[in-house]
Amino acid sequence: MTTPIRFGTDGWRAIIARDFTFDNVARCAQGLADYLKERGTAAQGLVVGYDTRFLSREFAGTVAQVAAANGIKVCLADKAAPTPAISFNVLHRKAGGAAIITASHNSGIYNGFKFKPEYAGSATQEITDRLEAKIAEAPQVRFIALDQARAQGLVEDFDPAPPYLERIRSLVDLPAIRNSGLNVVVDAMFGAGAGYLPSLLSGGSTRVVELHGERNPAFPGMEQPEPIAHNLTELSRRIRRSKASAGLALDGDADRVGFMDESGNFVTTLQVFSLLALYLLEQRGERGALVKGVTSSAMLNQLGQKFGVPVHEMPVGFKYIGPKFTESNALMGGEESGGFAFRGHIPERDGILSALYLLEYMARTGNSPAQLVQHLADQTGPHYFRRRDVAFAAQAREKIRQKLTSSQWTSLAGLPVRKSDSIDGRRLTFDHGWLAVRFSGTEPLLRIYCEADSPQRMEQLLGAAAEYLGV
């Protein structure tokens, strides 16, 4: 049987050797080649990149073989590289798009196939629908040996780092960070972002120590290479032991960031999004719309009102956030997962740039992460957030979906629901917080999110939602 290829919130992901096989990757590449020809961008060429996962380099080679066999010039990364670096090279080379072999933050048994069109952002729903159709329709996969393709000038190996680093240097005041005397611990999570932050910040009084900078596709010591609290226990210990100024973490393909304060406490992704927006608006004096996924913080709406900028709420995923970000020439776009995009760069998440802006905020103000979080709370009031990820049996999905779409959400944990929407899953708004429930677009999980003005209220709402949904 032919494996159906379905693109989620950002690409197709599957378990290696079960569904993520060389044959299926070749099918994806053939469908992509056919799509680029239909779109009229095949002549611009294709950038191909990959992360540090098991066989990622070899899978990327397969993509290059198929694209080249279809007469498409391929620029093939010569090493594992961050997704934002590969995406930026689409713009730099004026390519027709990029295919990236990565499963981002998923556990080590997964790999994935991302497509970034000629605008260097996530493919929209319309594009992925057409791409899925092309993959399903592909009558025969064409191949050419890599050595032959190189000899014919159809495949060019390239280093994706230099153009990307040049853009980063133009956006961030790196000398200010280098000379601020910060003591920073970075967790590369065995991923494609290893080495980037230490390299960018070397040469001054700031000290950067990197953990897990080597390649290890098993991602030992963590559930998955996702920069959230339970995966960053070693980073937390190292911060406390070395009396570091802050801790930063990058996910498997470095398009997301995690942030820890000087005591090794995790700064939630909602706080990080809001901190970055506050920095750009208050310290740098920039203005522009904020584009947020529906599971991002209400603090952003408050900051939008305070600084007189619009806030647009979108479904989760940069396939939705990215187009609005571009359309509105937004200052910043982002989502709860820790992925943020910035004006003047690419319409896509960049964990490395996000980390540098956080350090620049510290260097400019002389404040610690805890002080920055307190300053944010002074502007917006207290906000507490937690996400609960729940695995469920496949046969329970429809029952959960029916409950999510039910009109009976009038109160929860004794609190009246003031507003309910279905922008993505179900989101309920209360007097002192909100709760959202949606199915993950990349994993077989139900995600329950809650932000409230106290930890107690937050836990009450999370518990009541799980009980109602039977999970």
C-alpha cells in the first residue's frame, strides 16, 4: 500500500523506517518537482537542507537526486544547518523554494519533510494541498546519481551559513552583546543550531558555554529536542552551578527558542513572545502589527493597546501566521511553541535571532531575565501559563472532537465563559484568563493550553477541561 503523505502545521512528519522511508521521500521530491514546474518556479532552482537526525543527510541526497533528474538545479547544503538559515538562502539565491529534511522538535524516531516556497516562509494550506495532490498523482519517480548530477552542474554543494550570518549581523547589535560581560549557557539540544550562538558572540567579555553541541540523533536525556522546561533540566543545573546570567535553548532545527532566567527557572514561551514584543516596541521604538497564534498570550493584546499597534490572531502554525505577517508588514509574528519571526528577515521562525534579541534586551537595559519578566508584569499584570499534552487512543478522536465543537461550553471550573471561538480547536475566554484545546498538527496529541491570573485558577481550568474531555 502507498503511504498517504499529509502535511501538518509545518511539513510531513513520520516515524523513520515505518513511513519515513527513502521511497516515500523520493515520492515527496517528485511531487515537489512537478509542483514547481506547474507553479513556474522550477527554473529558479531548489535549495535542499537537512538537520542532525538519523539519515537526514542521506534523505536530503535523495531529494537532490530526484529534483536534478527532473532538470531542476539543486543547491545542496554541505552540512546540517538550521531551518532559518536554509530558508534565508531561498531569498539570497532567489530560488524557487527549499526542501528541508527535519522533524524539528519531534522525538528521535521521527523525521520530516518541510517545503519553503520562494518567499522563504512556511507553505500555506493552499500550497500544501496542491503539493499533496502532486505527490499522490506522481506516476513515476525519476532519479539521477548524485555524482552524475554534480558533473552535469545540476547539483551544487554549498555552505548555507555565510549569507544567513551576514543578515543576522545586520539586524542585531552583536558588539553590544559581546562586550556586556554576560555569562550565557546555551543548549543546542544535539540539533542543527549547534555552534551558531557561540560563534556569533565570541571575541568580547561575554562568555558562552554550549551544551549538547555534538550530533546525537537519539537526543539522550530529553524526551524530544523541544526547548521546554522538562527537557532542559541539565541547562537549569548548569545555570545555577555556574551562576550564569541566562540560559538559552534551540530546538532540533533551531527555529524555536527556550529561555531560562539567572536562577534556572524556565521563562514560559508566552512570556518570551511578550518580552520580545515589549523590547521592540519600548526599547527600540519600532512600530508595526503583532501577529499571534490563538494560543499565545493575552499580554500581547495589552501591549498592542498600550503602544497603539494592531494585534492579529490566527490559527496555530506559520502556514497561517506567515501570510498575515507578510501582508501586514508586521513587526513580529509568533506562536506559543516558541517560534518567532521579525520584520526585515524572513516570514518564518528563527530561534537564533530570537535568542540574540533576548540577549540584546539584557545588554541594553542591564537587567537580568527575572527583572525583565517583572517589568513585563508591571505593564500587563500577572499571567501564568501551562500547556498540557495528552496522548489519546485513535478511536477516541471523534468523541473528543464532538465535545470540542459542542455549544455546552458556558462555564468551566465554576467560571462563566465570556467568549468562545473556534479559530483553531476551541478557545474559551474568562474574566481572568483563557483556555484553548486543539489537536496537534504534528503529533498524535491533544494540547490543552491555559493562561490565568493565578496558578490556582490555571490548574483548576486545566483539570476541569481534561475531566470534561475524558482525557
